[in-house]
Amino acid sequence: MGIVIWITLILVIAGAFTLAVIGYRYTRTHQEESDPLLIRLAEATQRGEVTSLEEIELAQPFTQRVIIPFIKRVGEISARFTPQKVLEDTTRKLELAGHPGGIDAATFLASRFVGAAIFGGLFLLIGILAPNWPFTRILLVVIIFAVIGFFFPQLWLQSRINARQRDVRKAMPDALDLLTICVEAGLGFDAAMSKVAEKWINELSLAFGRCIREVQLGKTQREALRDMSDRLGLAEMTSFVAAVIQSQILGVSLAKVLRIQSDQMRIRRRQRAEEEAHKAPVKMILPMAFLIFPSILIILLTPAGIQIAQTLGAAFGI
């Protein structure tokens, strides 16, 4: 059983490392360009090298040549049998997460099945190699880890959504202060948003930059602001957009509205920090009960237990 446990740990660590490397390379590739083959072909052309498209494709990493196209193909097949409502909900969640890796809804849904197959197949192999494991135990372990592998991408996506929204909430008060200063200095609202987008590199600045680009491409400012609010999915951003649009309709001073919004954002951020501080004692119960207290009891009671055992052994002649 000890060998099986060590093999399991090694395989799990290797699988997690492989998935992390694949995700990192996939994300980096899609952040730079959409087609890595065209990038390599352009680089070879600039160097004056005579090469074929087949050689360039074979020079790519294994993940780009095999794994990612396989997941995309599975996604295309699964999209034919997936309800439109599920695709729309997944697209909405990917949008809230900022489209990590540039994946679409079909590819993400396919990754859930691929994850279930990897986790289930891995522990099926371990169960087959394990000595004296009954079939029911192997089946139970495979089912449990297949379910974990199926829901793992969903949990990862939700964590990305929460992290992105947390980053936007944290940056909003400072960004609104800078917007207020720029507007009071005489800049228009679009120019002030451009200054914020240039000042920082975070999720909020990226959202402002995309909103400005949409306005430059012909979308009205109100539509671009509402779309930005929908992409972030935050009540604070919805309130901010509604206040800006309302001030433009009624002719109210935009700088005053932005200052009020900034003060409200700071109050909300302080209230959230106080709320998290109040939750800390409750969250500490489990680690204290299962990690800290048992260790303290072992340290304190072990000497007494040894002395009691020695006394009882001497009394009964053991």
C-alpha cells in the first residue's frame, strides 16, 4: 500500500505540473497572437530562412501541436450536443473572468470532460496496479476523482471571476480619484478614462481601455459603459455607470458625481474589510480544532501518558 500511495502522489504532482504548464503556455500564446504558426513563419521570413510550414509546425511544442487542438476538436463536437443555454451561461462566465487564455465556451466545456477522463483514467491505472484492491473500491475511487476532474475547471473559472472582481473593487476608489482630478483639470470623461488606462495595468484599467476603444470604433459612450458594467458584473460598477450616465443626461457636474462615487467606494471597501475581519475567528475554528489543538495535546499529554504507562506496567508486572 505504501508503494501505491507514493505512486499516486507522484502521478498527481506530475499531472498537476503538466496541466499548469499547458495552461501557462496556452494563455501566453493567446495573449500575444492568435496563431503561433503565423508568428513563426513571419520570424523565419524576417531572418531570410527558407522553411516550410510543416517544419514550423513540427517545431512547435507538443501542447500546441497535439493537446490544445485535441481539446478544441472535442469542444467543437460537444458544442453540437450542448444546449444553447449552457453555452450562453458559460460564455457569460468566461466574460466575467476576462476570457482567460482566450478560450471559448465549447473549448471550456470540453476541458471539463477531458479533466474527468484524465483524473478517472489516472486512478483507474493506479487501481489496476494496486495489489489486492477489489473492483468495487477501484470503481468508487475512479468515479470520485472523475467527478472532481469534471468540476475542477468550473471551480477554477469561478476563482478567476472572484479574483478579477476583487481586483476591480480594490482599484475603483483610486481610479475614481484619478478620474475626478482629470475631469477637474479640464479633460473630458473619455480622455480621463484613457489616463486611468495608461496609469495602471490591472483589470479595471483594461476594462476602461476596452471601453475607450469601443467608443473610438463607433459605439456610443452610454452603450460602451453599460457593456463594460455587464462584463464586470459588479454592483459598484453598475452604480458608477448609472451615476455617470444620469449626470450627463441631467447636466450635473461630473466631477462632483465622481467624487461622491469615490467616497462611497472607499466606505464600501472599508466595510468589506471589516466584514472579512469579523469572519476571521469563525474561519480559524477548523484549523485550530484539527491542527493546533491536537498538536498541543500531544505535546502536553505525551509525557504524562508515558509515565502512566510505566506506572501501570510496573504495578501489573507488564
